Amino acid sequence: MNKRSCLIKIIILYSFSSILFLLTPICLMGILGTSVSLKYEVDEAIIFVNIDKKRSENEKIIALNEINQHEKELNRELYLWIFGSLGFPLLGTILLLYRRRLIGTNLK
């Protein structure tokens, strides 16, 4: 393997690893944003539906079903953000630990 292709592999490996580490704070901000959405778009909405005296029971049930569906979507999104915040740095670390095996040469 010539030196040029080895250098290109090293640059790609470190760039990809850096991107994975830089995605971690973005995932943490996503967790925060989704948690706030769960609080104010779901919990507060349930309270307002329950205290609203103008709605009939059927309208309340329909509104609560819509809120529950939205809660499921937000929980799914929250789990994806958590998986990303744990998985991206782990994958970046694995790439750095096995860099010699991935590049195929000795890096000294």
C-alpha cells in the first residue's frame, strides 16, 4: 500500500471519528428539546383538556387520544436521541481504538 492511499485513509478515519464526537452535543440538545416538548406539549395539554368545561366527553376522549399519539411520537424521538448520544461517542472510540486494523498498516 502506498503512502498516499494510507494518508487518505487516515484523514477519512479521523474526520469521521471527529464528526461522531461532534454529534454528541447535538444529541444532548435534542434530548433537552424533546424533554421540554414532552412537558409542555403533552403534560400541560392533558391538564387543559381535563379542566375544559366546554368540551363534551367525546371531544375530551378524542383530544386525549391525539395527545397520547403525540406523546408516543415524542418518546420515540427521545429514545433515538438517547441512542445517538450514547452510540456516536462509542462508535468514534471504537474507530480510534481499531484504527491500525482498519487502515491496514502500522502507524508509528
